[in-house]
Amino acid sequence: MEIKVVRKVLDVNDTMAQQNRSRFADEKVFVLNVMSSPGSGKTTTLVKTISRLLPEIKCAVIVGDICSTIDADRLSVTGVQVVQVNTDEFGGDCHLAAHVIGNAANSIDLEAVDLLIVENVGNLVCPAEFDIGEDARVVVLSVTEGEDKPLKYPLMFRVCDAALLNKTDLLPYLEYDKNDAVKNILQIHPDMSVFEISAKTEEGFEPWIMWLKERVKKKLA
Amino acid sequence: MHEMGIAMQIVEIAAASIPKNVENIQVERVNIKVGKLSAVVPESLKFCFEIVVKDTPLSGARLVIEEVPVVARCNECSAEWTITGPVFTCIKCNSGSIQILSGRELDIVSIEIADP
């Protein structure tokens, strides 16, 4: 005998994500989910981004790693509230789930925050599947990772609103075809915003900061 | 990479769907749909399911996966096609404004129990 079930496997996560979303709407907090492979320069990019947003836009960060507090320590130099989540308590999860974000947000004074940045676990696969209640998703891709990455991880590039092509200061030393990389990103997601940046030198940051500010202000208005 | 967690969710949802009023139920199959664009590897999921299902009300059940192709529709010219490679522009008019109609599924469809 067949019994119909018809439920999404990630129902529980999706429900939690919706709860997060309405809570962040009530609190007027814009939530940015930042994803990438390990070592793409997420943390440095965020430190530099936050420094440019302050004091106009008040920020806080939830940072996810399987273990260690290295990223939280690096981010705390900006002076903003930082909560480190270590997923080894949850079985070494490869992504941040919605309930983890909900719990982490409890230890942040959301009233004093305009922009909550979630630095997801370094991984181009799993975080793409999990809604956390965010307003926008950004993927960081560094020029040392190869031009083909968007083609190999299409879901990540489909679900994100913008891509930051990072470490462009290294281009003179690499046999990297930047145009090919951008072409591959747009082949997966034709209306994606692509920003070429160097987190080290901060070259190319202005358009990215404008893109982000515009979205945050729209939600706060 | 998170197939173990997904398998645990499947077992939890499927176990909650077993009728309460019948004794000694043997669940034979759990039917699910997995979209080709989802971040799940069917073989890994089956492997994890076999481990997770032990000592649960679903012990001995088989996970049957129907893979769902990625189907898109163009917002400009209304063409519909199946995406098989990493290209998400319209095959007819090359527009980038498309909707994904299927391929993101990760759904439990049904459970099948042995006839008493």
C-alpha cells in the first residue's frame, strides 16, 4: 500500500528560514549571506567592506566554520558584534542551517544593527541549498580558483545575486582568463552582478559597496 | 556533502507518516524526488539512508530516487527546454531571463508498506 507524503525534505529548515525572515523584517535588519570555497578571501573582503560601511551602516557578523574562532578574531578588529558558530557541535555540518542563524541572532543586539552579514562555511556546494532567511546572497570567487568554477558549481551561481571576483591584484602573476571567468558566471546566471575586486588593495570596491548600500537602505527605508 | 543530514530528515518525515493504528508495519520503500540541480548525490544519499534507517520504524526500507531533469522556460519567447549542460540562456533566443520550472526538488513523495 502506498501512502502519499508529499513534503519537502528541507521543510523544517525552510520554515525556520521564514521565521528568521519575518523577524529580520520586523527588526529592520538586512541579512547578507556570503558564500565561497575555502580560502577565497571572504573574511578579508568582509573586514574591508565593513570598514567602508561604518559608521553609516551599522553591521554585525555571524561567522560559520567547522571549528576555530580565527575568523571571528579577524572580524572583531572592525569593532562590530561578531558571533562565531562552530558546526562541529552539529556534526561538522558543511553549511549554516536556518535554526543555527536563528540561535546566533539571539546573542546579537539587532536593534543596533542595519546589516547582518553571515559568513557561511567555506563550501561551494551545500550552503547553496539552505535558505537562512537572508535578503541577498553573494558568492566570492578568487582568481586563483580557476575560470571553470561557475560551470562546476552551477547551483551556487544560480542562487546568488552577486559575485565578487576577488584577488585581482594577483592577475599579473597568473595564467588566468578573467573574461572567460566572467563569461562562465554569466552563462550560469545572466543577470548576475559581477564585481572585480582585490580585498588586499581594495581596488574595485566602490561599485560593490554601492550595490550593497543601495539594497540595505531600501530595506531600512 | 550533507547527505547524512538529508537522510536523517527523510527518515524522520517518513516515520511520522506511518499510520499509527496498524501493528507491525513493514515499510518497503520510501519514494523521493531529487532534482538534478539540487546539491545532493543520489548514490551517497542511498548509502547514508541505509545506515540511518537501522533501528528505526523504517528498518529494511529501500530509498527509491526519481531524478528530476532541469527544465527551464524563457520569459521572452516562452520556449521550454531541458538544461543538460552548464548553460542557462534560452536555446532559441539566447535571452538570460529564464525561469527554472523543475530541477531543484528534494521531496518525499510517498512511503510503501507491505500488505498485512
